[in-house]
Amino acid sequence: MFKGVFTALITPFMNGDIDWESLAQLIDLQLKGNIQGLVVCGTTGESATLTEEEQFKILDFVCDRVANKIPILFGSGTNNTSKTIELSKKACERDIAGVLVVVPYYNKPTQQGLIAHFSAVADNVNKPVVLYNVPGRTVTSLAPESVVTLAQHPNIVGIKEADADLNNFSKYKHRIPDDFSLLSGDDESCINFCLLGGHGVISVCSHVAPQKMVEWVTRALEKEESVRDEFRQQQRWISSLYISSNPVPVKYALSKRSIIGGDEVRLPLVTMDDTLKAQQDLAFQDFKELS
């Protein structure tokens, strides 16, 4: 079972190319902060604007740097089933724990189409598949009944649930196998998610506070209710990491702390304007270096 805090790694850029030095520094800080897993080339990693060659160079680099210390999930999902299978197969040739497969975007498949898509991927790869439901980006959402159906597939082992409305989660969490990993994909609601029976989070804010995120989530997994209020006190800076399209704000936060060399993103994303940067700076005013 996948559990705890996985960081959805950004892809640092410098002058249009991958900034390998910044990526190495970021990985090392994550490991130092006792992060429990990494997602490579997911949405936060700007997979949509990476070439396939870049994706696998990044994956190989991260695998080498991590050296089996923690599990790695590779974001292989696209809106093309055959392409997703191809990427997933190539990724599974590497030393990874599994693949994270997003709900196909733009096509607007039916629930039957979603079940067929994820089943086809799981049928064709030899490592575990984690579903990724993020209706804010894909429009189409995995219905609770579809999650229950897919959870019966022997090679589908979990879900990243990025629907902040926990009603969706509550409709399927008691109807799936006990060893099916339930991972939040929404930092702001992840503590409630874990207190309600989730197993962890695939996080963005763990980029800047890996150690504290692990502590908070661990306490939530142990059903320590007091963590709810403590985490709520962090909402100002956490929310500021979502004031523009992810990963634009977190790249700015990382560059401000000299963890990466700059906040560059790839078009059609653009960096934040001065107003938003000032807004995030203000939100981080009381932020203590937690990691």
C-alpha cells in the first residue's frame, strides 16, 4: 500500500531546458525532510509540455538520485489510451513503484469509457496503477461507482483523489478493498481526508515543508484530532501556493528560498505577475522554515 506524503515533483527549468542542478538539490532536500515518496512527471511536473525524451531523462535522473530510498510513481497518463499504455510500459522498465494515471482530459469520456481506459492500462503493465481523479483539470470526474469497480482490478492499487469535495471520497471509501491506497490530491483538505480514513497525500506544499507535512499527515493517520486546528493555522501560506495555476506559485516559493534557480515555467503557463508575487510574499510572512 502507498501511504504517507508523496511530493509531486516540479520540473525546474532554466532558459528553456531542464535545470538538473536545481532538480538534484530539490530531491536531496526532500530526502533530508524524510518525504515518503515522489511523483515524477505528474501535473505539477508540467508533463503536458515535456517531450517524451525529457520525461524519461527526468525519471532516470530521479531514480538514480533516490537510489531506492523511497518509492517513485511516474505520471504516465494522457488523453490517449494507447499512448498512456506505451508510456506506462516504458516507465515500468525502470526501478519505480508504479504509475499514476490521470483521468483523460478534453475527450470527456463516459464512465464506461473511463473504466475501459484504466482497465486497458492496468492489463498491459507489470507494475501497480494508481488512478488520478482531478476534475478541476480534466472536466470529467471518476464517479464513486467507477472507483469501486476499478478497485477490483488486481493491478489497480489506489487513487489520488484531488476533488476537494470529500463527499465523493466518502461514497466509495468503505466499499473498496482494505489494501487500496487512498491518497488526497488536495493539500488544503488532506488532513481531513486522512482523519476520515485516507492513507496520505500527494502534495505540492511538501516542496517547501516536507518534514512538517510528514508530521502532520502521520498524526492525522493516527487519528490525532488536534492536528486539524494546527494545520488550519498554516492555511495562509498553503493557499498561496494555489493563487495561480499549479505549479507556478510553488516554483516562485522555491526560487525565493533558493531551492531552485528560478521560477521559470513553460508556455502556455507564465510566471506570476508582481501583484501575485507580493500576495504570496505576504502569505509567507509568518512562515517559519519548517523543513
